Amino acid sequence: MSNEINFSEFSRQSLKGVLIISGKFLFQLLKGTWVVFLVFISKASSIDLNYLIAFVIVLLFFVVIRSYLVYRNFKFKIDGDYFVLKNGIISKKNTAIAFDRIQNVNFSQNLIHQLINVYQVDLETAGSDKTEISIKALSLSDAKALRQKITSGRSIGNEEIVVEETEKEKPLLTIDVKSLLKVSISENHFQSLLLLIAFLFGFYQQVEDVFKNFIGEEILKNYLSKGKDILLGSFLLLIIVLILLSIVAVITSFIRVFLRHFNLSFSIKNEAFEIKQGLVNKKAIILKRDKVQHIKITTNPLKRMMGISYVVFKQAISGKVKKTDKQIKIVGCKEEHLDKIKTTLFSSFDFNDVLKEKPHWYFTYRIILRNFLFLAFFNTFHYFIFDGINQIYLNLLLIPILGLMIFKRVKKTFLKIADELILVGGGMIETSETYLELFKVQNVKMKQTIFQRRRKITDIILQTASGKIKIPSITMERANELYNHILYKVETSTKEWM
């Protein structure tokens, strides 16, 4: 069975998109004014019900009319190897994006999309700090045809695109609930704890005025003062609060992993990666092989015990884009999955016969010095603030921890360089390995401090389209060899880096 779809003329998204656009606009409106909305609710009893109903009707009418105008003015087509878009209500915009600039074609479905059976299609490029083009509602057949046209890179003029329904290929990697549980257990729960504490402080600051209106400013200050005295006056209560927050942080990590990576599948098709995942918000991402700048494979002690790692695909970014915005992460990868990914990306990735190069001893000295200064600052602060109470016991706990972290950092930092590929190891608690093809290096820089210059060592900074990779504390003689080798590979390569 096949469906013939023509994108040569301007067309609109599904009419159901009006509902999606309306919902998004309402959500953004409430997100920006929710504190004011709470204050409004607290005063609702003094407002005439007829005025309240009239306000809601006018607001909904405005949202629907605006959303319909957005839908009517949003038109797109394919012109040769370009995706062309016209949009805007008052200020009209015409956008044309070449296919070879598009890094990702993403499908997504939130709950509303799933209920009305449409898909959102996002086109992402390297130079934008947000999604370049977002089509809010397309049928599955239209979305597949559009993705097929863009990712194929073929100019078909005014031909119709035929979408064939073929038997599904078996994914390279699938993550079931049991595997997701392993991933959840091995997550960084300390990070979740810090985020939770930051959220609670931020939430209180935003609703403080609301509490003042409900219970009065003086009463609120008295409650906060008493609560602070009770909490700080009882060491046991403080420990209980931290334990409860830690439990909530662990549960939060579990929920986040399940919502984001539920039913994850990872396939390789025509030298492109297809990633599908998500529970409430389902996503399907097509990532072209040549758009990947480098990959970073990361594990930690718990993940290593379970035989899993996660892989981050780094893509080209502009200076104004956050690094995390252009990263695609695959969790729960086993060794055979890692080998398949590396085989697809690199012509050769075997480093077994390549010498592992460790940093100069100055690298260890610098880390020890920094930790010594931190320890000195901590002890000075503790002595003057807490009168040195339990200071000896804290140092007996802290010094071995810092020593172990220094040992792990030095042990995990290394460099391996083959003819076409470089491997940089790092980490402290986590262990990371970064793989980069040499021809994708855009700039090589040697950076020295005055202390390094005296010892004739330097740091090498590899600038790529996806960010910097640092090789610390290399002797000048070896640094010059690496510098010349990398530049030679960049200058003589005929491969496209994008």
C-alpha cells in the first residue's frame, strides 16, 4: 500500500493544529502570569460572577481567533532542495532552509497530539538557539513523507513522494521497563537533590506575596522564624529533612527517566540514526550520520556493574546555543550497542594497539594544589563560623574523599590518537570517553600558563563545531607533533564535516 503526497505547492498543516496552537498559547499565558492568577483567585469572591464569565469568554475568543490566524498564515512547500515557509499574522516572514543545513527531523506527540492523532514535526539547524521550524499538526503519512524528502537529500522537483508501508526493521537497541529501572538507579541523584532544593526556594519566592495576602506578612515572618529555629536547633530533625528530600530526589529521578526514555528504541537506517522514546511526550528523532561532530560515552561505578553506559551525540552549534540543546542522549547501551554505533560513525575505532598517553606530572600537582586551597578555605570558614566544633572529624572524613577523587581524576585522564581518530578520556566519579574524527577539527590551539611555560608543557584545545575538547598538560615536543599531525589531517581530508 502506498500514499502519494505532493509538497510542490504551498499547503497548510492539519486544521486540528488550531487546537494545538490554542493550547500552547494558553499554557504560555498561564506560565507567565500564574502568580497573578493565584492572587486573582484569592480575590475572586469579591468579583461579580458575570464579569468573570465575560472575561473568560473574551479571553478564549481571543485565543481561538489568534490561533486560527496563525494556522491560516502558516504555509509551507518544498522547492528543489529547500524547505520554504511563509508565516506571520501582522509581520510576515518568508524562510527558506536548504536540506543540507537541517541536522534533525523530529517527530513528537504530547497528550493532545495523541488524542487527536496528529504529529508535531520540528526541523533543527546548527545555527539556531531554538527549533528553526515547528509544524504543530500533521497526519502520520504527511509527516513521514516530509521526513523522507528532507532526509533523502534528493531533488525531485514537483514529483510526488510515495510512502511505502514496509515491514518494520528490528531496532538495534530497545529499552524495557527493567532496563529503565537500572538506568534510574544509576542516575546522578545528588544533582536531582540540588535541583529540587533550588525549585523549592524559587517556588517560595514566587508565591511569597500570595501567602502574605492569605495569612498576613507578620504571621508569615513568625512562622518562618520559628521553623528556622526548630530546624537548625535539632540536628536529628535536619538529618530527617535531608533524608526525606533525598528520597524525593531519587523518586524524581525515576519519574524523569521513565517519562523521557520510556519504550526507547534505537535504529540505524541508511547511515542515519533513528531514536524513538517518551511516555507522555513521545518523540522520534532522525539524526544524520554526517551531522554528528563527536560522541561521548559515559558510565559510572553503578552503570559499570550493570554493564550499561550512555552515549551523547554532539552536533554543530552556534555561539548563542546552549551546548545541551544540540545533544542527543541514548541511555542503557551495552558493549555490543556501543561497537555498532562506533562502526557506523567511524571507519576504524580500534585503539587496542595505540599507546595510552598520560598527562605530565604537573597535571596531578595542579589538582592537588587546588584541593589543598579548597581544604584550607573550608577549615578557615568552619573555624570562624562554627568555632572549630567537630573540625577534626570533618577533616578525617573529607581528606580521604578528596584524595580518592584526585586519584580517580588522574587515573581516568588519558589520550589515544590513531591515524584518523582521537580518543580523550576523563572523569572523576563518572568515566567518559570522547571520540572525534580528526578532519572535523576546526581549530587547534596551544594554551600555556606562566607556570606551564617554565616546565615546557601546554594544554591543547581542539575547537570543533560542537564545542571544545581539552587535552591537558602535554610536553611541548609532543604537543607540536600532535599540532602538526592534526592540521595535516584537516588540510588533506576531502570529507565533508557537516
